[in-house]
Amino acid sequence: MVVAGFEETRLQSRQLAEALGCPWREIEIHRFPDGESRVTVPADLSGTVVVHRSLDRPNDKLVELALAAAALREQGCDRLLLVAPYLCYMRQDFAFHPGEAVAQKIVGQLLARYFDGLVTVDPHLHRIDRLEQAVPLQHAVSLSSATVMSRYLATGARNRLLLGPDEESEQWVEAIARRAGLPYAVADKRRMGDRELVISLPKEAGEFDAVVLVDDIASTGTTLAETAWQLTELGITQIEAIVTHALFCGDAWDRLKQAGIDAVASSDSISHPSNRLFLAPLLADAVREWAS
Amino acid sequence: MVVAGFEETRLQSRQLAEALGCPWREIEIHRFPDGESRVTVPADLSGTVVVHRSLDRPNDKLVELALAAAALREQGCDRLLLVAPYLCYMRQDFAFHPGEAVAQKIVGQLLARYFDGLVTVDPHLHRIDRLEQAVPLQHAVSLSSATVMSRYLATGARNRLLLGPDEESEQWVEAIARRAGLPYAVADKRRMGDRELVISLPKEAGEFDAVVLVDDIASTGTTLAETAWQLTELGITQIEAIVTHALFCGDAWDRLKQAGIDAVASSDSISHPSNRLFLAPLLADAVREWAS
């Protein structure tokens, strides 16, 4: 078994290879001036290959993954596992207007054509229960960052409220809070557009001096920033955030600071200066189970 | 039958619908801040749909095409023809180094999964004879812009040399020259990288005051600019260019002017201010043949 990684998360894929005790190799990408990508896979691979790539800013990466997988097959790699700590297009799970492509399913089917298995972390599944419904593979594994997050939070102060973004997150937030030994609550969130939403804080929020906001994805940062503004209005001065996927599009990072968030911790599913939680051990366990 | 087009070549797809005497509809794209695309197809289509999209700067467009095609199928569209006047990845037709993905074939197979037929213009095929070898569809039609080009050139002066970029282009250049009533020759070109090449002019070049450079793709503009510099050194002052696909990446357009090229005419396969040759009638004939 070999782990093959890409430049943008070279560190993470190397750590995965180390955790597995197997060799690491790089899949090289050259972007031509006309926007096409040239993909070069290591020429001497065969058998089982674990392809590590997170799918934030996904369209270039999806095309390149298809090229890489097909090139690896051509060389005789007969078992390909995709480890995508961040899996794209999972939020587009329903046609909100007639004619909208249900990208979750279409991209899931596309990935399933190129790979034999998939491992991801905290995919944003709303209307389906199991990842296999989105990515039709027998081996489609959805890992939870709850253990990694609670281990990180357990090293800090006790008297902090762990605050989830919406009711849907309650089960996940409860699992993190319980293991970290923290109290928890969830807000109520209604989304009105890419960057507009209405958030109502739970009554427990006013009872703490320190709050840790927790979410699976920080994209535009709107949910975190808006919640932080409201906490500040309640007089809460110590606000931190912990997220699985640090997408942080555009000015998101600045907006969080402006909203009074003192510190952000994220998993290394996407490379970002806020990375504090390292997924390699969790991913390695899942890869071992697939390979066995 | 309906023609469905995208924003960036709305004019061209409308002209195709007009030439076919059929309705035109738009496939809408919204790009989210995180780089994902939302694709919305007209919700009331069924039967045969001609999807018009040129695949320059291709990766976003390829993912969006897959989403659009799958959404159209979901709605009961049972015959999908892709009209891609510019077809991407056709130049990556060989593994120049071990492990290189042969993207021509992999992207061709991807498109063949989503569409029942393909029509394109002047695809850059070097090592294969027929488009079906790249895109495994029974109906994969490669049209030539030669007639459209020669008709345009026939309206200008007679005493101009039509100059092709390399030996491979000779047959195509000869066809254009013959119909336009112009003399022709081809240069010798050796490529050393994305932007480096060595060009040797044919002896005929020195015998004319005016030269029209002809090529299928103008990408970085290096071939056209380098040839123009050499013609200028020979004392030739009137240099024009005619190309099928006006990719013009980055500063290509400025480089052509600096190299002394007075005028550029391109087909409307890719929207560009130099568009002078309109492909709609040619494409419409091919669509009619497929539909009959």
C-alpha cells in the first residue's frame, strides 16, 4: 500500500503515510496557461493506492482526481481508496428550485466511478442518513471529528459553553461536549442566502462568560461571525471557535476577528493557519480497516 | 428539439437555435463563495436537447456540464447532444513522461458517459485520425473551419501568403488556401515548453509583402508572435492572423500586437473581440444530421 498526495495538503498526506507505516508519493499537477491541468502519477505504482485529496475549491480538483485515478488504473493499480477529509458538494442535496442539479448525488456517482472506496470526515449530510446514499460505494466511510475535537477542548478551561449552530447539530455537539466535559447548547439558524441568515441564541448563552462556537464547516464565516456579534451584545467577551473544515472563503477570516472571536481551531482537513486538530490517526484507522 | 446554452457564449448558442429554427433556453450557473457551482437547467425540457458549451478554461465547465447533463436526464431528456465548438484536453494525447495521464482519452470517456453525441470544430488531433478514438461515441463529429475561413479570406486581397505553423497543418492550410484563391506555405515548428519554441520560415515567405498566419488554436500566442517577429525581420510589414480558437491566455493578445500583427480574425468558438467567423450555420448542419 502507498499513500499518494497532492501539493496543497502534502503535509497531511505525509502524516497519513507515516501513521500507516507505508510509503508516500506525490501526484504532480501542472496548470497550463489555458486552464488545463496536466496530471502525473508516480510511474511505478501497482496494487493498492490511497489517494489523499481534500475537495475544497473542488472543480479543478475533481477533474484532476479523475485524471489521476484513470492514470493509476492504466498502470495496474487495482484498488483505489480516496481519502477526502473534506468532501465537496455534500450541501447540494436537494433541488430547492425546479431544474436544480442535485450535485451531491451526481458528484457522488462520479467519484464512485473512479474509486473503490471513500473515507471522509464530517460530511454535511442533511437529508440522507448514510454517505453511501450520496456516494454509491460499498465502502463509503464517514468519520466523525467529535473525538479529536473533544480531546482538544478537554485541555482548556471547564467553564465554557460549547455552542452548536442549529438543532441539526445537537447530537454531534452533545457527543463532543460530553467527552470534553463541557456544558453545551445549540442556537436556531435560518438561512436566507449565501451570506444572510437569522440566528437566535439559546437562553443558556447568557449564563457563561466564555463560549466556544462549534461547526462542521466555516465557509463565508457568516454563521460564526453573526453568532459572535450576538454573544458580544449579551456581554460575553471570551469567544472562541472550533470547526472541522476551515474553508474560510474570501474575507471570512478577517470577519471572524472583527466579530470578536479570539481564537479559532480547525482540523487539518483543509490547510489553514488555524489548524490545531490533526486527522491522520483517525484516517489511518479507517484506511487500515478498508485494506484488511 | 431545444438548444440550451450558457452565459459566456449566449450569443453563439442563440444563433445556433436560430439557424435550427428551434427554441433557445439557458442553463444557469451560480458559483458559490467556496468554489462550488450550482447548475439549474430549464425545468420543462424533455426529449432531445442540444447542449452548447465551448470548453476553454475547462475544469469548472466540465464539472458543470456533468451536473447539467445528469439534471437533464433526471427530467426525462433522453437524447443529449453536446456542441462544444472548442473541445478541451485534445492536446494531451500521449504520456510524454511515465505516469502522465492521457487526458484526451480520459476526458473523452467522461464526456461520452454524459452525452449521446458530440459536435466540435477543428479539434487538435495529432496522434489519432478520428475523434471517436478520443471520445468513444458513435456520433462524434469533427467539423473543419476551412470553408468558413476561406470564405472570409476570399473577401480580402489576393497577393497574400497564407502561412501555416507546421507540416502537420499542411493539408488543412492547403484546403483553406485553395478555396480562398491564395498561395500558401507552412513553417517548421519545434516546441520546447509552454512558451518556448523554434520556428523556421519557409523560403516562400520572403517573396510576399503581406502574410496571413493561420492556426487552429491561439493559446499563449507564442507561435503567432514568434513567426511575426521573424517575418518582420524579413521586411514583411503587413501581417495578419486567422485562427479557429481564440483562447488568448493572459497577455497573449498584447503580445500579438507588439509582434506587429495588424489584424486578427477568429471564429466565435470562444467569445473574443477578434471574432469574425460565425460557426452557427456549420454547427446547425451537423446538428440536423444527428437529429435526423
